[in-house]
Amino acid sequence: MSVKITDICIACGACIDECPVEAIVDDDDNPNDDGCYFVHSEKCVECVGHNDEPACASACPTEGCIVWDGIVASQPHRDDIGDDKRSAHSPVVE
């Protein structure tokens, strides 16, 4: 499970500072080399056990930039987020 940062990211760095598991990297370290911040899905735990909601999305000043992504097997995730929202289009914080 994971969240995903979309291409509307303004590269402010707020999400990196808030991630409790250091799953977010800036555009220089993005393995896709697409010029925006990146969430390593194998490290992201959607802040389960850390915060009430993903801290990166709460800190992000760009509405709709951080969206729900697919579930990664064997990782904790927010059970109340259905497949309909995990389409990489539903903002984590609305």
C-alpha cells in the first residue's frame, strides 16, 4: 500500500520532512527520472501506527497532489480505503 505523488507537485519538500518511514525522495532521487517527488511504495505504510492519516498529504500545500495508490502485499494499510479510491486519482486529504 502506498500513496502516490502526482505531477502537480511543486517540490516544496513538506512531505519529505513529515514522512515517518523516509519513503519519499525528491526529484533528484526519483527512480523514474520524471522530475517530481516519489514515494517508494515498498516503504510507505500510509502512516498506519504513526498518524491518523498520511502525514505527507496533511503537510502538502498542493490540493490533490498526493493520491491513494495500490496495496503492497504484507504491508500495513488503511482498511477503510476501498479499491474505488485506490485508482491513483482520489486525493488522500480532501
